[in-house]
Amino acid sequence: MIILTGLLLSAYLPYLNPGKYWITGFSGFFFPLLFPVSLLLIPVLWWLKYKKLWWLCGIAVLCCIPAALTTWGVHIFPNNNIAKHPNSQEFTLMTYNTSSMGLMAYKTDKDKAAAIYNVVLKNSPDILCMQEFYSNDKPDLEHHIDSLMQAGHYTYHYFTCDKTGWNTWHYGIALFSRFPIATAQAIPCGESKAGSGSTFLQADLVVQSDTIRVFSVQLTSYMFKGDDYENMKAPGSSGLIHKMRATFRKRASQAEQLAALIAKSPYPTIVCGDFNDTPVSYTYRTVSRNLQDVFLETGRGWGRTLSFLSPSLRIDYILAQRLFRIHGGQVLPTHPSEHFPVMACLSLKKY
């Protein structure tokens, strides 16, 4: 009964705003574990002839099918083809949290930076959205904006530049495009000491004579540090639980702000980026309302986009309004990299 109660709570508590009921922010993390365990219990309970528990388990699992269908891709034959058809109106888009382009303690991990460039150049997206992006104007350091525009043959770009250190170290969200950028802006959505996560990047692109709107976002992360775990029970802002509660509130507010911007968009809209939350969450449920999830439309399994902590963590997304046709999608495991990029082949529906 404990497992079944936990399953139902993990599936349905995320309907509540964690900004008001903070405990609900934790619940969705347990669903990818509790659902398969509950499924396995069904034949076990039948074999043990616990008919009452068997019925209860079956009903609980059936009630959680909607949450399961947002967690796992169920395509027997996944559509991983992200190549455009010749002479078509299709275009490709990639979203990638680059973890500051491999920058750690003000030094670039060459292997991580090379992996980022390799996956971008190999797959050659027409529109490239990068969160936690870093570039440096200093001549002897990495000017990733210029390097990516040249290597990837991008004519247009926009950079939010949410944080600048020592005049030349720039951090934020970047968009590179082979299509003209009609307008672009950084929309404030909070504060982040890391830079990326302070704004939403909004860009209107002219794609084959049509205008589409792209949002590239990174919603608030926990930004844990070593001393957070040591001070878990400490009062005030140093406590781990306190930090998580504050993050839940900020992220719920950002999700609602982003959903409102999507609803007001005058153009067909795509939302992509790092939500820092799972598919069974208030965040995902709020932002993805009336949108197509590229992975769920094309993929199979968990669609993991984070390389550590858990194989079930899908926190990076491409969501498109139903005015778009999704021709293919793929999560691209990239090592060494903290996040995996997600890429899609899309086109506007013509009526």
C-alpha cells in the first residue's frame, strides 16, 4: 500500500503549484521508479493470490497512465531521422545546455569543448539554441560566438549576455541561425548568479518566407554546492531544503510567465531549453500545455538528457505548437557532456 500511495502522490501532486505547496516539487522525481515497480507488482500479487491488492494495484497503475505517457516515449519504431528532405520546407533545430562550453574554474576543458563543437558540426542544425553559453572577447581566450558562426556557417545570432565578468567574460543564452532574425530580445525572468537563467531569449525568425517565434530558456536550477549538503539541516538560506523550496517557487513562477508569453505569441512558436524539471512536474505541465513534445512524438524510452544522477532524467525539451509538423527527433548522447543535446526536424503545416 505504501508503494501504491507513493505512486499516486508522485503522479498527481505535480498538478499543484509548488510555489504554494512546496512539498509537491519533490513528488514527480519518484514517479519513474514507482511506476515500473507497481507494474511488476501486478503479476506478483496475482501469483500470491492477493486479489484485493491486485485490483488496487491495477487501478492505481491505470490512473497513472497519463503521467507515464509524458515520461516514456512509446514508439516501437522511433523516428530518429533528423535529416531534411531535399527541396522541402523542413528545417532543423537543436537545443543544448553547454555547461559554459566546458569552462570550469575559469579554465576550459578541451575535451568537453571539442565534444560540443563536434556534435554541432556533425548534425548541422539550421537553428542552434544554447543555454549556459560562454564566450570571451579577450584575444587569447575562446570567442565561441565567432567560432561557432564561422564553423557552423551561421549568418545570424543573438546573445542575451546575462552576466559579464572582468569586461570580457560573457555568459547567457545564445541563438545561432541560418535564417534571418527579424527581432530578438532578452525577457527578464529572475536572477541567476550563473548568468544563464536570468532571461528568456525570444527571437522571431523568417523561415522560408514565414515568421516563427523561438523561445530558448533555462529555468532556475538548484545550483547546489558542496556545503549545501553538509548544511542540509541548517536554518536560513544555507539549508538545502530551504534552497530547494526557493527554487520551486522561482521555477513555478517562470513556467507561468513563459506559458503566458507562448499564449500571446502572434507567430507559430517553438519552446526549447533546459527546464531543470522532469516531465511529471508542475513546470512541464504548465509550459507544455497545448504543445507537442518532440521526444514523445518520435522517441522511445526515457529520452535521458542529463548524463549523471539518474538514467530517467529528461529535463531538456523541444516543444512545438501544433502548427508545426514534426518529421523526426533525437536525443544525441554526447560524451563528455553534462547535458545531451536534443534535435528535431520540423516544418510549418500549410493549409
